[in-house]
Amino acid sequence: QVQLVELGGGLVQAGDSLKLTCAVSGRNFSTYIMGWFRQVAEKERELVAAISRRGYSTYYRDTVKGRFTIARDNAKDTVSLQMSNLKPEDSAVYYCAAAWRIQAVITTRGSTYDYWGQGTQVTVSS
């Protein structure tokens, strides 16, 4: 069984930095495309960043480009999201997700992700 566990959420002030880490167990981690999604209550879950299986390709939504960095360590079965210059609008529950079945270098569609973590709250105060 595949498990994803997110760590690192919390309450920070605008302009601060925060790093989220997701530990994955249960399968060969390097076979997954990894993504970080976020969701605010009553809104749709949105993809924040994604990284290809070997880490050569990345995707960022426009609102986080230049502020967030996704990285993976296939030796440690982890994926991280380094967030800097955080803004109040970045406040959300952040989810780690893994895509295994899709035959693509990277994917931005939530429906193509097979496994999800439980989420970690990030709150940015102004």
C-alpha cells in the first residue's frame, strides 16, 4: 500500500519561508510523477507544482513561479516544496500526490494522480 505523509506546515508571516516535505512509502518512488496541490475551503484543489520521475522537468503555477521550488530525492523517497516570500493568498491545505499510471513526463491534471497524502495546513498571516 502506498502512503504519502506531508510534514512542515504551520503558521508564518507574510514574506517568510516554509518548507514542506512529503515522504512516500510502498512502491518504487522513482516511478511516480510527484505534485503538490493546495485547497482552500469551498474552492477547487489546484496544482501548485509538479516534478517528473527523474526530476528533470518541473511545472509551477504562475502565481508561485520564482517563489516556490519543488525538488525530489529518489534515494530518500521524498519530495519537497520550498516556499519563500509567502503571501496570505498562499494559505491553504497543501497535499502531496503521486501519479503512477500515466504515460507522460509530467502531468498537471489532478485526476491523473493516483495517491494522495492527508494534507498539511499552511497559514500565512499579513
